[in-house]
Amino acid sequence: MIVKAGVHRVYAAEQQRYRDAHARSAALAARSAPHFLYGLPMHWMRDWPLPHPLFVAQAQGNRLRCVDGREYTDFCLGDTGAMFGHSPEPVARAIAGQAARGLTAMLPGERLVEVGRLLAEAFGLPRWQLTLSASDANRFVLRWARAITGRPRVLVFDGCYHGAVDDTLVDRADDGRTLARASLLGQVHDLALGTVVVPFNDAASVEEVLAVGDVACVLTEPALTNCGLVPPAPGFMEAVQAACRRTGTLFVLDETHTVSSGPGGHARVLGLEPDVVVVGKAVAGGLPCAVYGFTDAVGERMAAAKDAAAPGHSGIGTTLAANLLALAALEASLREVMTDANYARMLDGAARLQHGLDGVIADHGLPWTVTRLGARMELQFCATTPLDAAQARAAMDEPLERALQLYLLNRGVVITPFHNMLLVPPMVTQADIDAVATALRSFLAEVSRA
Ligand SMILES: Cc1ncc(COP(=O)(O)O)c(C=O)c1O
């Protein structure tokens, strides 16, 4: 049994252990402090459960080395950006080659034809657009969806995360209302005017909302991956897709995280046929780039909307999108990194890791679950996999989570902060997997004592 006092004791001890081992990171943090907000180039980096930031000297494969010379096995992998390992050799080679021949020109590079072919082959959709981030891709897709349907609202699921996209940064109140997320900064619009939020795995609610006929698209991940991990119940995604078809609503899948399920993402696992797919983060091997793909029918409606609009800014697209460097990285990633062979290694490694963690949990008799979706898994503090965001939130325990994450990091294992996600890259070894299970076992022994 986990003892609260044990969790606090372990966290305090691990903070000291971290400080003792990271003098150079501490010094760099002190020197960065005057020049950056919170001393960091991006304020979320503060949310790691560390006494001060960990500065990276090198990231290669599934290894991170910090400036204090310590080595880590990385199961966070930049929260998916480095899903196939850091700096995959084909992508690094393509970037280096292209870097000498131009970075950005606001003109298409000669690789475009091949990139289009590879994207269509990988995700089964014929037409594509490129952006710099998945946030941008989702934002632009929502805009296109409203433009081509003439409908004002979008439907998302409670607990969703699709990036820095205002329309999707909503929560569901206990009484079912759609509320702007309480944590948002600088948000002045009434998000409930343009967004409706319903519980995941609740097909009846989706059908009821779509029946009104004012929803441009459903935007969802095939499983919620940002609120713990909430897989779709059997038939749920199919029911959402069918309701979209019946009501003329676009069915948009954000596969930015779930592309870890295998070639073609989780849509292929479930046999879904979305109208639009978004893939970001790892799609170009970790270089900033995202893509959205769509059917010919959607493409024709997009072109018609653009052609009918007044000339000028569409509100869609950015100057550096589809730059020459991104095309080079994307081509290399699609052709040489996102391969069936790499996915097979990832899925096999993930199954072995889940097995190892399940064993430790069973030995301790804990009511915890490892929920796995392809190559990613989530350690959840509940006896069964949650069915929706409310259940997933109820299973969270912040003090326990941060103590666990810091304890693992101090033993050379990095997992994703904010929740307990472990992503398994192709180069994972059995020793890497065993190290996680061993560290979890000793953590549990520690926190079971007051
Ligand atoms: C499912 C999903 N979509 C989109 C995004 C946004 O990605 P980015 O932060 O690279 O824009 C995220 C980020 O975590 C995500 O989890």
C-alpha cells in the first residue's frame, strides 16, 4: 500500500539527490534566469517535477545525456516529437544535406512530389498541406471546416488537447456546459459560442449534438492521450464517424500522438476513414513540421471556398510552413524512419514493457493499470482503464506522480511529465525495459513505508 507520508519523504529525498548530481545544470539555470521568463525558453519546461531544469548536452537514439554527464533512457521522447528516437540518422543526414542548399524560400522544393506520394501512401489520403506545428495544423483545419460547411461550431471531447488552439481549450462543467479552460491566459472570447464539448465514449451525446446540424467538424484523437490515456470503447469511433456521415459533419482525426499505434496511425488499426487527418511532432523526425491530409472531395470544397473568397489573407498558413528543410526531413522520415520494421520493434518493445510493469503492479497488489495503445502506455492510478476524462482525472495523484517521475529520473529513466506516459522507440533494449521495472519496484518499496 502507498503511504502518503512515504511519498512526501521520497520526493524530498529525491529533490536533494537531484541537486547533488546536477551542479552544472543548476549553474546554467542560474545564468539563464535573467534572460528568460522563469529562466526558460518556453515556460512549460518549468512543469517538470525537478528542483531546477535539466540541461541536455546530447540526445541520440533513446539516450539523453545531461550537462553533468549523466545518461538517461528516454521514454518521454520530447512528448512524441522524438518518437522514433532522437536525431534519426536518415533525417539528420537529409537536414545536413539540405542545410547547405537553402532553408526556406516560400516556394515549393523539388522534393514535394515525392513527399506527397509518401504521405498519401502512409495515411491513405490523397491531398495535403504542411504547417510548422500540430497546433497550427489543427487551427487551420478548424478554419477550413467552418469555411467549407458554413457551420459555426466544432465538437471536441472533454479532456482533449490539440495544441494551442483556442477553440479546443475547453472543459465540460458538471452540468454539461462548455467552459473555457480555467488556466487559459489572455482569452477574451466566449469559446462556448463556437465549441461544444461532450464526454469521450458517449456516442449518444455526439449524435444528439450533431443532429442540430450546426457543427462543422468533430475534432478528436482516436484515443485521448493528454488526459492520462483513454482508449475508445469498442465501436465508439465508428459511431462518431457514422454520425458525422449522417449529418454532413467532417470527421477529423488528430493522430499527432496516436501515430505511435503503427503505420497509418490508429485510424488504420480501427479501420476508420476520416475526412481529414492531422499529424505533427514526429512526422518529420522531430524537426518542426506538421501535415494535414484530406479527401479529394474535401480538397475540392476547400479550393471552392478559397476561390469564392475576397482576395487577401485567409487566416490559414504561415511564412515558414513547408520550408525546404522541413520537406527534406519529412521525406527522410516517411521513407526511412516511419517504416514497418521500426513500428514492429516499437510495438514489440511496448508489449514487453507493459508486461514488466504489470508484473510489478501485481506483485505489490496495487489497484493500478497500465493502459497501452500501440507503442505508448500510461501508468494510471486506478484499477481499470478510464472510460472518459472525468474518470482519468479522478485517477490522477499529483504528489505521487511527481515523486515517481523524479525517482525514475534519478535512476536514469525519463518518462513524460504532466502525466505518466512512456513511449517506446525502435532501439529500446530489454535492459532498458528491465531498468524501468526495477526502478518502479524499488520506488514502490520506498513509498510503502511512512
Ligand atoms: C494530440 C495533439 N495534437 C496536437 C498537439 C500540438 O502539438 P504542438 O505542441 O507540436 O503544436 C499536441 C501536443 O501535445 C497533441 O498532443
